[in-house]
Amino acid sequence: LYKHILGAPVTARDLQFVDPKLHKNLEWLRSHQGADVSRTALDFSTMEVAGHAPGGRERYEVLELVPGGRDLLVTDANKHEYIEVATKFKLLDRISAQLAALLAGFYEVIPPGLLVVFGPQELELLTCGLDVIDVDDWAAHTAHLGALRPTHRLVRWFWDVVRDLDQAARARLLQFVTGTSRVPLGGFRALRGADGEARAFTLAALPPALYDPRGAYPMAHTCFNRLDLPLYGDREALRRALAAVVQVELATGFGKE
């Protein structure tokens, strides 16, 4: 996608991220010859879903990759052309209408001339952020409200639990609190709120009057990147509550305001 946005050419290598099976088959074809190629009985056409028949079954149609493609068998002499057109069809031609609409909208916000200084990976990082969550950076750029301080036992327990989480669970916790599972390119110091203003990740103590200490869960305020924590009596109670929140977040967005 980012190559398309930047107008960079796509290659067979890009196919592995879209259709790993087709990429593997084309690489096999590239590395074999003679009778091996002939036995594939491939021609310059492909099958695509064209809709659904009564009963919900998918309906397919044959599309030619080149004019007369149904009658043109793949051979040693033309296999590289086949690999090229099959790759182009999968990565570009079959989504050309949707891609044109996406690019038109994207360029209304960011003109193409402003993108020329970026490569595809740089643009992805700027757009999506970092996918690896550094807990030390997270903790160093966290604000605290009310009675909580970095040295408070609840805060120390919180980071102990977060460090024990794998990257996927950390991402779900971050999404629960901020609405996004990715870290900005500038790290947690660059975190922003829903209004676009700089807003640090914040830990706050939930007032005891607002929860039942026997079964309380954290409360997230995604507009403010704030997590309200009940004053748990021990680390394991906090661990169980965060684990429950992270799992329920997968399906419901529980505990958000």
C-alpha cells in the first residue's frame, strides 16, 4: 500500500505480504524449468470471486492476464512474463478502482509533492507508529494524578505486570487506554489525545467510593489517555484485573469512557 501511495513500483517480493501462497508458487516456477514447468498446465488466466450464488456459495469467473490468456500456456520461454503479469494483477489491477479512490482521498489531505522525501517503510512508521512497545519509555513518559506517584506501590506493581506481558497483550492494554495499539514514531513522549493535543499516558487512583474493592476493574478514558486504577491490596489482584481487561477488550471495549 505504501509503495502505491508513493508511486513506487511493486515487485514479486511484495507479493509475499499479500498472498504468501501465490508468492511461493511463483518463486517455485521461477526456479524450475523444462518438464516441471509444462506439468503445471498453467495458462495466462486467473480465477477470481465474482459474487455469490443462491445459498451463499462463492461464484468464480476466469480473467485473462493478457489478451487471449486462456489459450496461452506458460512455458520456459514466457514464464517470467507470466510471473510479472500475475504479480501486477494481484497487487494492482484487481484493486485499481479501490486504490484510485483511496489515493484520491489521501492526496486531498497530503499532496504527493510532500511525500517525495519518504520511503515506503518511513511512511508506514509515520502513519502507523511503532509496533514494539518499550516499557521503560512508556513508564518514563507517564504522568500521575492524585495520590499516585512513580514510587507508589500500585504504580510499581502496574509496571511489574506490564513488563510480564507479551507484546500483543501490551498492545491491547495500550489500545484499551488510548484507542490505539501503536506507539507514535517519537515514542511515548509524542503521545496525543483524541483532540490531537499532546497528552501523556496517565495513571490515576480510582476513588474508593466509586468501586467495590472485591471485584473492581480499571477504567479507561481514551480521550485523555488516562487509566484509573482501584487501590488493589496486592500485585496479583492488579494482575488479574489487567488480564481480564485486556482479554475483554478484544471483544467489547469494556471499561471505557
